[in-house]
Amino acid sequence: MAPTRSRRCSCLRSARRKRGGYPGPLRTDQPYDAIFCVGAMEHFVRFGSSRQEKVAAYRQFFEHCYKMLKPGGRLVVQTIAKGNRPIDQAVIADNAFLWAEIFPESDMPRFAEVAHAAEKLFEVRSVVNGREDYAKTCREWLERLRSNRDKAVEVVGERSVQTYERYLDVSAGQFDNEHLVLLRFAFRRVPE
């Protein structure tokens, strides 16, 4: 793949400005070989959106990617997603914290919602769940924050540091307990 023909699609800031929904099209005069979308899908819908609303927003994203790719082109999507474990009161409290303090106006997709939204546009070539690695990553970030805590407090203040310590600790636990997963989808654009 020619390096000039692949592009990383990271739409987080734009999605947050629009307060939910797919953030909008990137313009191109020629189709791409591949698109990478890392950490954006979580921000395409608001917490509390219905399954139908979520699938519609994800479908809009997939339709746009379909138009931007050559036939047979590849789309890689990495997203934090909801796991398949039942939740209890502690998980509900952790989720309330995450959505209120860290990811306002965002929601994580479910595997089935992503698959449904991509239907008849993309072939799923592979899906990898990297939740264990992401739990370790969150713990490593937490350890590094704690080892530089004084400097972090100096830069952003005590409240922000406490919030991010809790965020990283809660996230690691959510990944460990399979309440959250990290999905990496590899898709192939189907022919017209």
C-alpha cells in the first residue's frame, strides 16, 4: 500500500464538538487503499441512545468509509466496546463515573451493533479482543501517573489527577472483569 494513499481517521475532537453522531465526511478526490479509525467510534453516539440510533450512526460512518475506499480496500477500526458480562451496582457506579467525568455525551458500542452497521458494505476479515492488554496498559498509565503525581498536580491540579487516577483504575478493572473490551476489526470493502 502506498503510504500516501492510507490515512488515519481520528475523529474524536470533531465528534465531541458535534456532541454525538458521526462527525462528518473527510473529502477526497481519489479512493483510498485503507482507512484506520482508532478510538473514535465510542464518540459517535450519546449515552442513552437506543440501539437503533446507535446502529444508524455507525452505519453512517461505514457508508462514508465505503465511499472513500477502493473496491477491496481495507478498514481497520479499534474501539472500546461493551463486554458480555452482567453488571452489578459497583459496575453501574463505575460506569456513571466514566460517562459523567471522562466520556460525557459518549457511549461504547456493542460488538453486534458494529457488525450490524457494517453489513453488506464490509466483510469482516478478523476481530481481535485486546482487553487483557488494555487492562495492562491502563495499569501502566496509572503507575506512571502515580510516579509523577507531584508534577501532575502542579500542572493540572489535585482534582484532575484524582479523576484520572480513578479513571485508569476503574478502566483496568472493567477490562479485567470483561465489562469492557478492546475490539480491533479488520474489514474489507465489498464490491458494489
